[in-house]
Amino acid sequence: MLQAPADVVMIRPHNFHPNPETAKDNAFQTAATGDIAAQARQEHDAAVTALRAAGITTHVFDDLGSDTPDSVFPNNWFSTHSGGRVAVYPMYAQNRRRERRWDVIDTLKTRYRVQDVIDYSGLEYDGLALEGTGAMVLDHIAHVAYVARSNRADPLLLERFCTHFGFEPIAFDACDATGTAIYHTNVLMCIGTRFALIGAEMIRDNARRHEVIARLAETGRDVIQLSAEQIGAFAGNAIELTGPEGSRLALSTTAMAALTPDQQNTLARHTTCLPLDIPTIETAGGSVRCMIAGLHLARRQGVTP
């Protein structure tokens, strides 16, 4: 499905811990206790097992780096697109720049039809960042890129990406109850094929808020509005995937528990929820969506994915 990939990439962490370099602007980070590196690895492995059991083709790469605490969130440094196109992004925090893995891109080239790789990462030296499908929530059907303004989503680079990849940018300001800007758009909203989850009340400008809701609704999607408390529980940080039996919405058990029965019933009309238990990983300020890099690429004939 165009919006919901059947294949994904995940990075198995070995030295996970909440990142002090990102704590300055990521209000979703929290304290963690115990052997968090081992706990995060166990949570990751259980998530991979659950995805594969649901029929999602899941490519796993081990990260053995000693100073890549957020490597479990690969969707920030690359994205893939129909037509065989791949984008590689500049990152805001310096230690996150070490997460980029050209062996991952090379593996994709051998298994999928990759025609073009556009590498924006050199723009880090100019102080620019655009952290992939963390900074942008992409509507692959209507070709719209929704972006909450932050220091992780440079407006000039956003325009450049949208020109190269054929998206219309819709940017807005969003913040929590304390006035802190939302650091990544994908904690605020999720776009599926026939539904959308969004913390619309956190979009500060009333006119812009209604415009975003209207743009989502005009595509025929059920728009499920989330409260700020639900956003804080990562209910917006989900991703629709396609398994052999149809749509699956991967989200955390924390997020699932935060949804009301009515919201769950609305989702059930369009997808089957696949809750993944990742409380340790969530202390780093990201959840299931951040862990999964969807592959919007055609498989090479005769090659096992």
C-alpha cells in the first residue's frame, strides 16, 4: 500500500540511553533506571518478533557504536519513496549524525529498486537540519508534508525536499501546555491510509489548526483528535503497516492504553492495532513510529527481502 509499507528497517541498539544532547529540546525524554541498554535491546527484539509474526518484512541491523544512544530511531536519518528514491538527512544533535549507516543504504540497493539517493547530510555544516520522517509526517497519497516548526526542521531545507520529492509543505507551530515547541511532528500526528491521529489542540494558530484538520478530512480519512495527555503518552507516534492480512497499526502499549474506547473502535474500522511494549525505549523521547523506517520501494525480482 502506498501509505502503509509492508517492509521496514529497524536498528538493534546495544548502547541505548536517553541522549543528553537532545534533552534540551525533547520534552518527551524521562529518567530511566536499571540496565537500560539491555532492557531496550530486549524491548526492540520483542517488537521485531511481533512485527514478523504479523507478516511485516523486518530488516534488522545491529548498532555496536559506543556513542549513538538514539540509533534505535532510524527514521530520522533516511526515508524511502516510490519510484526508487531515497533521502538521507542532516541531523541536529552532533552525536546523532553518527547514526547514518551507508551499509543500510547499500543493502537496500541489493534488495529493492533504488534509482536515486539524495544526500542532504552535508548541510549540517551550514547549521541546517531536517530529521526525516520525525520532522515530517508525509501523506504519500495526497503528497503533503506536515511539519511542526522546530530547530530540527529547517524551512529552506523543507522546501528543497518538497521540490525534489513532489510534496506540498504545510508547516505550523505546535507546543505543549508549558509552551515548549513539539520537537518532532511524528509525536503529534500519524497518517494512515483511511485514518489520521492528531493532537490538533497543540497547533497554536486557530486558522492553521482548522486548515490541517480540513486537509486530512478532505482525503476521506477519519480524523481522530488526541488530547495533549494522549500525545504525551505517544498516542500520535504510530505507523500503519501492511501485512498479509491487511492493515496493522504499530504503536506502543503506552499509546494503546491512552486511547479511549471510542477512538479504538474508530481505528478498528480501518486497521488492526499491534501494540508493542517498549517503556524503556520511550524514556528517550520517542516511541514505535520513531523505531520504524518504512520502505516505500519495489522489491527486486528474484531477491528474497
